[in-house]
Amino acid sequence: MNRQSRFIMSMLVFGYSFLFVPLILVVVYSFNDSSIATIWGGFSTRWYGELFRNEQILSAAYLSLRIAITSATAATVLGTMAGLVLARFGRFKGRTLFSGMITAPMVMPEVITGLSLLLLFVTLQQLTGWPGQRGFSTIAIAHTTFSMAYVAIIVQSRLIAMDESLEEAAMDLGGKPLQVVFDITLPLIAPAMIAGWLLSFTLSLDDLVIASFVSGPGSSTLPMYIFSKVKLGVSPDINALATLIIVVVSLGVAIAWIVARKSTKA
């Protein structure tokens, strides 16, 4: 192995270690018997039992999962439509403005996005009486707002790289535009839609700043609950919770990789 190869390998090992060693430590310390999260007191699974007996954590986790599934599904539908418009409708009046509005949530600071959405919901409540209380619906709408931008970019990239001759051949054979979209286009971009859904789900499950602005009393998401606990000191049950999240996310990534690999081979 020459000097250049050793340098590349060293940087690769350092990079992966920097990313994954902290995650491995969290998993290891989730089996810590000590009541102090940073001091090893022997192997134990007691904190997993404490975790599943903590109603506050379970309630926050259930709320976060509901919000993530709802917002990811809505973002995938809206983002796919936006990606189709940007990739297939060519030049149209207002395209630049539409494209800018789609990508704006990706570059806008989360504090600004959260504050603007809070002002929107407060104004709507004063004018129409909705929302009566900020919680599940307002957080789901807020997460959909910024998640759909990522889905639109992913779907648009997939459509641009896709061979349009398949759609043209379907229309030449008598297929109507809407029928071609459902029978040809959507199946071909399904991996991109799945990737967009998984990314939106992860972004929603991870969001803290925007949810803090648009949530109300009694509607704390899991990141909000963890953040409030961390300010008082990390407890071992948080390590157990983080381990379960790592496992769930890893399974999601593995499933997405398997699906993408199978679709590529097909």
C-alpha cells in the first residue's frame, strides 16, 4: 500500500470513527446499571424497563411518530406533484417564483420558518378560530412545509434523469396523460418517492426548533422532551431511548437500500 492509499484509508477511518463512535458509546451506555449516565456501573437492561414505564416519553414518542408519518405522507404527495411540474411542464409563467418557493424552506433558517409559521397560525386563529389549540395539526403542517421541498428536489432529479421515451411511447399507444402518469411515471419514480418519504420522516422525527414554535401545552414531541431532559442532565433512560431510535433509523436505511438495489437490478 503506497503513501497516498494509506492517507486515504486513514482519513476514511477517522471520518467514520468521528461519525459512529459516539453512536456506539450511546448504545453501550444504554446497558449501564449506574444511575449516572456517564459512569459505567456494570451491564444491565434496567433502563429499558424504566423507559417503557415512563408515560411521558411514550406519549411524546407516539405523538412524534404520528406527526412524522402524517407529514412525510403529505410531503411525498405534494413534493411529487411539485417535482412533476418542474421536470415535465417546461417553461411556464411564474416558474422561477414557483421553483424559488419550493426550495426556500431548505435554505431558510429554522428559527425564521418557525416564527413565520407561528405568526400564521396565530393570525388564522384570530380571523377564523382555527386552530383552536396548537398541537398535532399545526406541527404536522409545519413539518410538511419544509419536508416537501426535499421530496420535490429528489423527484425532480429522478425525472430529469429518466428516459422520456417510455412516456412518449405510452401516449403514442393511446394512453391519456393522467393514465401515463399513474401507469408509467409513478412506478418508475417510486424509489425516489420512497427515499423522499424516508427523508421527510427522519426530518420530522428529528425536528426541534420549528416544533417548539408551533406546538402548544401538552403537545411536546420526542426531541422537545429529550431537550428538556438534557438541560437538567442526561439520564440513562435517554440513552436507551436513543438506542431504540438508532435501531429504527438503521432498519429504515437498510430497507431503503434493499428496495433501491432491487429496483436498480430490475
